[in-house]
Amino acid sequence: VKKMCISSNAPPRLVGQIQRKPLPKPAEQAFTVRCRFIMGSILAANFAVFWAVPVFGMGQVWKLGLYKILRPIFNFFDQNTLLRSFAKTFVYSKELYTDFFVLSIFLALQNFTALGVALYWQIKYEYLPWWLVFAYYCQWVGLGGRGMGGAYTLSHKEGHHRGGGLYKNWIASSFGNVWENWMGFLYGIVPYNFSTSHVFLHHKLNGGKGDAMYQWDLDRSSWSDLMLFQYRVMVYMTGWSSLETFRALADSNTVMAKNYKMLLKGMVMYWIVCPIASLSLLIGVAGCSVISSLKFMFYIWFEPMCGMAFFLALINFAFHAFIELDENGRHVACVNSTVIFDGDDDYWGEDDHMAHHYYTNVSHRDLPAHQQTQHEEWKKFTASCFKKLSIVELAIFILLKEWKRLATHHFVDFSGKLSVDEIAHLLEVRAKRKEMDYETYEFDYLPNLKANAMDLVNDGTCRNVGEALKHLAHTSTPLMEGDVAQTSSKKKQH
């Protein structure tokens, strides 16, 4: 991976009481980037070995016809008035949230059954055969990806309703966020990661600089850059990168201090309490050997986090694949987040990532009406709108540089004026643009995030660190253009 290292000769300077961290030497930067690339590649290879066949196989089984049988069955239960009445009365705080009930029940039953079978086999035979591990991963993925996709989405929805806000008081006070903090263990989700990092970094900064899953220092059409992003997302999944950001900002922002404590609690639960408790039960109570118990934890506990990390890296490369600035240097919302119409894998409006970031009060039921109000904006900026594909397919097409295919079959041009060649060129340009290079972000900007924010507070641009972080994330200097192969038949300003 060839990367340009930035100069380490600039002396550290004081910003208020904050001293800027010095840059590592160029050789150290290059070594760190190489190591991260190797670790990202190992995680990708791990996905190919353990998860690629379950993901592809379960997706194809669904798309090739099983959905015709199972979707009507699911809809029968999902639309059952008795079940929805029960959910409204005893489970959820609003009738709107009853839309989540049937999938939650099905996924919970599926997971408890699969985990029960795996535990039974482990205790009885002290090992998990490959066929059983494979079957467990297939159910984890779910038909059409609806296992991992559903679990992630439910945890995600709960994270936006901190402290069990989706549920009646008896559930909220006893369990809090059921999927994010309990069922999520089986999907590699660290408790409180959505309630803290996802909400107060990814959403507060809208994927911009400082976000634990920032990606506009990378080429989103590059497989090698995906490996670097894979590493970044894996560190995010562990909780570590967000914890470090919250720790750095805790003394200047009370919300960040609370998030630090909450996420630290979740990390202790995920990385210390639950593994020790599980191993104690397997070894001390069930009498399993240490080696077989560690293998069980690797396959059932740790591997799902690796699988989910690769999945998240891939889909986020598509959710925020493109970048554009307005005349004031601010991010253009309808370009920097995508929307997909008529996608087969939508979960309660998740395919409209624009609304999810910039119109958070719009519910999934109100999305169609909301989208009608956005047409002029989408026309003005040639928004990142697509149709009839999944977010995974969009990510793969971008990585394969299938610009013409996207332009011909999937891009929605609300102006109706662009040719296929112009659209293909525009997509490639926007996908390859960067705000800065990887080394500048990782070794200068991110370590000095608080100092960068304090600069704006000290010079009066912003009133506090929180406001400064948003300002930094949503504005940029002129973008770095990538090497573009597609040519536009007509030079056009977008």
C-alpha cells in the first residue's frame, strides 16, 4: 500500500492548555499503515473463510425463490392485529415500534435454539464439528441476510432511544436496550456502542472528521483502502477508538464524559465479565476442557464480531461513498449519504441514509411523504439516489468500479438532464475524492482532535468544543481529487 507520509518537522504548539502531539517519523507512519493494512487483510481473509459462503449462500437461497414461500408467512404474523395489540399494550412505548415485534421474536427464538444446540454439543462432546459451526453461521446470517441485518438494525434502532426508550417502563428499567446490550452479544456488538459512539460521534458528526468510522480519507472504490477501513471498523467494534475519543474530550464536555463511562461499562461487560462467566460455566460447571472451551468462545463469541465488522465496513463504504461540498465548503447532505428506492433488503427505512442522518425525526412510516419534499434538493445537487439494488450490491459495484452499470441501471437522476457517461463520471469522481490523505488524518488530525476544536473556540469561531467538533466535521478545505478513468462527454459543474 503506497501512502504519502507527512512531515514530522513541525514543532508542537500550545492551544490553551493543550499541547499538540508531535507527528511520528515518516518511517513509523509507513510501518503503522502497513501493519494496519495487513490486519485488515487478515480480517478480510477471515471473512472469506468463515463467512463468505454463509452470506452468499443464504442470500442466494432467499433471492432464488425461497422468499416467495417465507415472506407471506412472515407477513401473516407481522400484520396480525392480536400480536400487534399485545406488543402495543405490554412491550413498546409507542404503537409505531410494534413494527419491530415479530422480527425480534423470530430472531430471538432462532438464536436461542441455535445457541442451545451449540452448547449441548459442546458440553456432551467437548468440540464443535465444522458442519455445526457452518450451520450456526448460516442461521446467524439468516435467509437473505435477515439474521445479521435484523439484529444490527434492531440494536441500531434501540441505540437511538437510549436507556430502553423503545419499550415500556418495566422492560426499560429491567433490561434497557434488549438487542443493543443483551442479544447483541451474539452478534459482536459491545453494549452501549450504539447509544454512545454511533449517536454522539457518527451522527453528531454525520460521518465527518472525528467519527470512529470516518472514511473520506480513503478511496471508496479501492480494495486496498477497504483493508485500512476494515481495520478502523474492527477497532470501532471493540469499542476502543470511540472510548479514546470520549476520554480525550471528557474534561471539556459533560456528554462525552458520560459516554466514556457508559461505553467503558459496556466494554468491561463484553471483554471481561461475559467471557470469564462463560468460561467458568463451561470449565467449572460443565467440565469441558480449557482448550475446547476457548475454541467454543472463539467460534461463537469472537468470530461473529469479525464477521459483523467486515459487513459494516463494506456497507458503510456505500452509505457514505460520495462526497461533495457546497460553495461555502460545507458538506452537501444529499450527496454524502445515499438513498435507495425499491431495495429488497430495506429495514424500516434504513435504505434512506440521508433521512436517517439529516432528518432523524422522520419515522420509517413517514419516509415516502418526506422524500417527496426532497426532490428539488436532489435535483439541484444531483443527489446520491439509487434504485433496485441492496446496499451490499452498491458497495460491491463501487469497489468493482462498475460506474456505467450504476449509471445505466440504478442511478436516479432527478434533473433528467445527465447522460449515462456524465453520471458514470460524476459517481467515480465523488467516490474517489478525499478530504485529506490517510496519514494526515490518522497521525495529525485525529490525535489532535481536541486541539483542533480548541483552536475554533479560542479564536471565537465556535462557542464550545461540541460546536467546534461539528463545525470541523461538516466543513472542509478543497477536496483532493482521485485518479479518474471515466470521462464525461460534456464538462459539467456539479
